[in-house]
Amino acid sequence: MAQQVFGCARSTVPKRRACKLYLQPRKATEWDLSSRIPVKVHEKYPADVGDPDGFSGSPVFFIWQDESPQTHLGFAGMITQGDKSGNFQIYPAETIRTVVNGILID
């Protein structure tokens, strides 16, 4: 199934691919949105991202350890933009919670 977009046929079937990326913070550039967290593929755990089309909306999790030492899983946010160099931007989890709570309360 395809649709015409500006004279080009474009598939409406979503891409499905699974991958595990290790991300690390990076310095924001002038192109980054101030409401996002800038990250890049971790230098110690490189991965060829290729075309990041379809990564938007992917959840970003982190693992942390407390003093006991219990290990926990946390939700960092959701990927919104990415490029072939392995740079991404993440909607922070706090922003997502605020939006969802606003919808549920209204």
C-alpha cells in the first residue's frame, strides 16, 4: 500500500525493527530544541544507526543502582529526532507525564 506524497510513492506500512542502543549525553547544538535532551550513541558501545527514520516514538530507558545495591529500571523519555551520525533528541519523561496527566485530569 502506498500513497502519493509530492509526486513520490511512499509506503504507509510502518517500519518494524528492533535494536538496542546505548546512549550518552552530548552538548546541545544550535539545531537542538531546548525542550529536548540531546544524546548520542555511546562511544564505548558503538552501533551503526543507519537511517534513523522510524526511531521517533521509541522509549528510552535507563538502569540505575541505589545504595542497597538494588537495580532499578527508569523511563528517560521518548526519541523525537535522530540523524545518521547517531545523534538523537529525547522528550523528557517529565514532559510526557505532564501532558498525559493534563489529558487525564481534563
